[in-house]
Amino acid sequence: MSNKPSRISIFGMGYVGCVSGACLASLGHKVIGVEPNRTKVDLINSGRSPIVEQDVEALIAKGVATKLYHATDDWRAAIAETEVGLVCVGTPSLSNGSIDLRYVRRVCEQIGQALKTRNAYFTVVIRSTIIPGSVETVLIPILERESGLKAGVDFGVCMNPEFLREGTSVHDFHHPPKTVIGELNSHSGDVLAAIYGGLPGPLIRTSIRVAEMVKYVDNTFHAIKVTFANEIGNLSKALNIDSHQVMDIFCQDTKLNLSPYYLKPGFAFGGSCLPKDLRAMTHEARMLDIDLPLLGSILESNDLQVLKVVQRLMRHKGKALGFLGLSFKGGTDDLRESPIVEVIEAMLGKGFTVQIYDRHVSIARLMGANKEYIEKEIPHLSRLMCAEAAKLVAESDVIIVTNKEAEFREVLTPLPKGKTVIDLVRIFSPPPVGADNYEGICW
């Protein structure tokens, strides 16, 4: 808990607002729930919960009894009596799949109108799930228009996504996996950070757009995990395999399977294992008349990432291309199904001049599957290879970084003038700021 309790108004006494209010009051903050539905207001003020959720009613009853929690339909009075406002109203889907912002817009209109007559600094915190860019392009303009004030100067704005699971939301609030604060400026974020300061887990302060996006990434990944497990289960059952045993073993690997290792946006996957094994799995499923739409779409999505690079390079028609790296992974000489091979072949076919540098790939000592792959896929490889990275950079107009060899970072530091660097793997972290000759493929 922060040293000084805050006075917080919460707009929307639905699931997120009700739980957030009850938990914040239990931390000693003064909370006013703002809700147009009088039935909900009366329930809360009588110490009862308008939602069915473990432990929430007990916290509401305690908050009401200690005068730390009450509800009202008077939004002007709530803003006048508080210093922070959490917007927790719903954002339901429209028929075309987009989200309906009408309730968030209306609350921001109310907050803006109330800020006209408020002299003290107020921080508006969006907790509703909204598409990235909505705060900056939709909600802040409404707040500024209705109040006549300037965001970041006269009032603060934050995006604070919630990570509450129905059934365990109170526990999740007090034991969050992370607390994310997207802040318009540091003053805005300081106010919210003080409120959450006593909670365990990492407190992450970032931009508003990143915070908006994080919530969607979390939920879509959860959906992918459920679907992935179900498709593995369907195939396993058809093969007379206990899918729960399989997934229990799978989940014990926290170095690769349940880890950040493969979750870095960048170029396509390749190599001798992933493409081959995906094809084998999906082929087996087809033989068993089992539809695996998620697994079946992975190679197609991977191919699109290769095409994305080809299309990006086509903007540099007439320029000499230099590829730093040829193998599918840095530190290896394995060229089997290296996606960069596909890119190089495509660019050669479109008439580009190409050079390649990869110190791990030596034509003289390649043998077996790698040698066979080169002879089949890029028969003129020896003509394209360059002996030195610095020479390739000097002789190329566009340099494409394909893996994270330290040598590549060194030869590109500082970024060469008059040349374009296209980074497929984010070799610079953080990436160069303000460099107009540097392009990231996924950032």
C-alpha cells in the first residue's frame, strides 16, 4: 500500500470496476463507485455485490462499514471529491468485430465537463480494454474538448489494463503477474504508481499505446494456448495417446516451451526441424480426417513473413543488396529451409545484385545435407559469397541483417552513412533512435 491513501472514483460498477473498487478500498484508499444504474448503487451502499465473484461481497461490506467505499450516480460530485478516476466501463463488440466505445466516450465527456470547474490536478486512468491508439486519438481529444484543458499539463492520463480472471479476481488483484502503467507523462504515471506501490510483481511503466496493446496480446495468446492444446488433444486421441501426459511433459520445459525464447518479433522460422515436423503433423491429421486449423495455418503465416521481406526489398529496385547471414540461425552452418535463402532467390530472380557474408558457411567444407541443399537451392552460391563483412557493407546499398551475430552489430556500428540497414532480428536493442536509414521488419 502507498504511504498516503488516494481518493479514487471508479466509473462503471461492472465486473472490473466492482472488483477494482472493492480491492482498492481494502488497501485503505477512499473509493467512490460511479454508476448510472440505481439498483447497483443501492446494492453497493447496502454492503452487497452487484456481481457474483468470490470474496468481493465481503470486501464491499467491509469498505462500506469503514466508510472507504460507497457508490453514487452523481459523477460531478465523485470527481469533485477524488483525485484519480478509473474508467472501467464495458467495450462490447459491434457486429463487424470492432469495439463499441460509446460508454468510454460518454464517461470521458462527463469527466471533461467536471474538470472545467475543478481547480486541483486530476488523473484520468483508462482501465477498459480498448484498441491501441484509442486513448490518444479518441479519448484525450474528448477530455480536452469538454474541459478546455490540456492533457499532460492540466490533468494526467494513463492506460492501466487489468489482468483479472473471473472466479479468482480478488486474488489476482492482490497478486498480479504484472502491473502495467501506460503514462502520458511521468507525473500521470507517478500518481498511479503510488496507488499500486505495495503490490507484488513487476511494476512496468511504458507508453500508452504499448499498455493498450499488452492487454490484447495477453488475451489472444491465451486463446491460442487453449486452441493449441485442444488441437494437440484431438490428434493425440486419434493416435491413442494421452494428451494430458503429453502436455504435462511439454509444460515442464520452461527454457524453451514456456519462456520468452521464441516470442521475439522478427523474421520467419526455418531449419531442419520446425517446417518438417509441422508438415508431418498436419499430414498425419489429414490422413485421420482431423481438422487442425491453427497448426495448419502456421506454415502459411511463416511464408507471409518471407514475402513481407521480399516486398520491403522491392522498394530498393536497382540497389545492391548485401545479406549478413545465410544460415537459418546464427552460429550454425545449417542452410536447410533457411528462409533467407528464399528471399535471396526471389531477389536474384527480380534482377537484384546480391552479396552474402556468413563466416560459418564455407563452400569448401560444406558436405552432406547442407551441400546438397546449396546445390539444389542456390547453385551459384560461391559467386555470391563475400569474404569479409566490412567489404560487403562497403559494396552494398542495402544491408539485410538475418541473425544476431555479434560481428554484424560491430560492423554496423555506427550505422553506415548513405546506406539502408534492414534488420530482421533486432540486432540492436534498443534500436537506433531517429536513424532514417534503419528499418526493423516487425517494429
